[in-house]
Amino acid sequence: MSITVSNITKTYGAQKALDNVSFTIKEGEIVGFLGPNGAGKSTMMKILTTYLAASEGSAAVAGFSVEEEPKKVQFHTGYLPEHNPLYTDMYVKEYLGFQAETYGIDKSRIVEVISQTGLTPEAHKKIKQLSKGYRQRVGLATALLHRPKVLILDEPTTGLDPNQLIEIRELIKNIGKSEEHEKTTVLLSTHIMQEVEAICDRVIIIDRGSIVLDRSMEELKKGQQQIVEVEFDYRVETVALQKIPHVSKIENPGGHFVYNITFSTEKDMRPSVFDFAHDNGLKILQLHQKNTTLEKLFVELTGARK
Ligand code: ADP
Ligand code: MG
């Protein structure tokens, strides 16, 4: 096992931030640690990275106990904290050099992580001149410097604009998959369900200090429904729409030519809707696909506190 958490409880004064939490993560898995604000995600990550001691229970990372062998855990773990403190007056290269020196890492590694995290065009700049997205890349580059077996990323995309967000997600996915990092285990926290869908193999949902769901994405997607909202240029009979494969429900809420078609399949059904329109001489004016099930599940499990 790459990460083993056994009955971890953490109290801050009278408050239980984690309540008897257990899970294991295998080598090479990319796991989303999902939960609303205050659920206990950062607390768990701080315990796994040895920055915080648990009140009860035990945990091991890369085979080493966090309480007994914290140095070994740190050696094998790359950590991107929630509020990543960067020395903003330093140049990117200088900062990574300083980090490499602190941890006794060969300087040749700096160029590698700069290129791997897409920092090359910004490498000559001062950190304070970088956008939030590029600062996150510097944080990721730092976390990767010592070729860790386990990456722990605390809300790596929070505060990024939509383009930066997509880029950082791609980057994390690639780290999980690349040759060099073949067996890298990634645990990333987020409060966004779509983020888990975009990056992870598995999701662990935590709410008020307890785990409420632990399942592979494959398994989750099996029972998933998908709603395609489509507007045609003309009226369509419900019976005709029902001939499209996997249709389980058809709604025509506004009475206009807008239909909500629910499909019981994980397969993207938009092409079939296009084919239907084409075969019936209809034009599609609008089309949206909504995968509602995972989002709903998250809201239900975490009590929909917004
Ligand atoms: P998340 O990262 O999921 O938002 P945290 O692990 O940061 O959640 O926090 C879990 C709970 O513990 C919250 O209610 C938070 O207010 C509380 N908490 C976190 N850190 C401290 C601390 N140093 N002292 C007291 N309470 C804390
Ligand atoms: Mg947090």
C-alpha cells in the first residue's frame, strides 16, 4: 500500500476535525479527496505529510509510519500545501535551486521539473510576476524535485481561472501517467466534483470529519444517468424520441421545442441525438449535456451546505 490510514482522529480543542478515518491507497492510484470547506481535508493531508500529529490512530506513507519515521515519509512525499508559501522576490530558477539545495537534490533536476511543469517560458521571472496558475506550477515543480513516490496536493486548482484550471488538471494527470512517474500515487483534495471526474481513478468523499463514500470512478459512472437538453427547430413526438437508444425519460418542460432527454448510460449520447435530428429532417438549435448523478450524489452525501 502506498497510503494507509487507520482510525485517525484529530481534535482541535473540543472540535473533532477527523473522526475515526480509515482508507488505503494503492501505488499509482490517483485519488480525489472531496469534501466541502471544513470537512477535514487539509487536516488529513497535514497528518500524512507529518506536519501535524493525529490525536488517535496511525498512518503510513510509502511504507513508513508518519509518527515513527517522519523523515522517510517526507523523503518519499511531494506536498503542495493549500496556502503554498513561496518566496515571491526570488526568480523561479533561483527558488527551485534553493529548494534543491535545502533537500540535497542535484541541480540538474531543476531543468527537468521546469520543463515538466511547463514553466520554461517563465523560468527567468520573479515569482511575484507570475500569475496564480504559474505560481501553482512552481509549487508543483517544488513538490516533484525529489522524485517522490507519493504526491499530496491540497486544492491545487483553487483560485485559478478556467484556462489555468484545465492546464493544471492536465499536468497532474500527466504526472500520474508519465513513464518516469509510472508508480506515482496522487492524493488531491478539492471541493469540486468535476475535478475528480476530470483527473481521478477514485473518489473518497469526506464530510464533517467522516468518510461518506469511497468508490472507483468506473463504478460510480456505471449507474450514471445523463441528461441531454436539446432544442429542435420543430415539434417532435415523444414516441419518436424514445427510439433513440438508452432513453429512459423525455421531458418537454417549457412546451417549446426544448426537450430534456435522460439516458441511462455512461456513453456520450450527443452523437445519437445529432443522428436523430438528421434522420428526421430536424435542425438542432441548442444542445447541452449534463452529467447530474455524481454532482447530486455529492450534494446528498454532504448535506448540500452551500
Ligand atoms: P478542509 O481542508 O476540508 O476545508 P480543514 O482540515 O482545514 O478542512 O478543517 C477541518 C475543521 O477543523 C474545520 O472546522 C476547521 O475550522 C478546523 N480547524 C482546522 N485547523 C484548525 C486549527 N489549527 N485550530 C482549530 N481548528 C482548526
Ligand atoms: Mg483545506
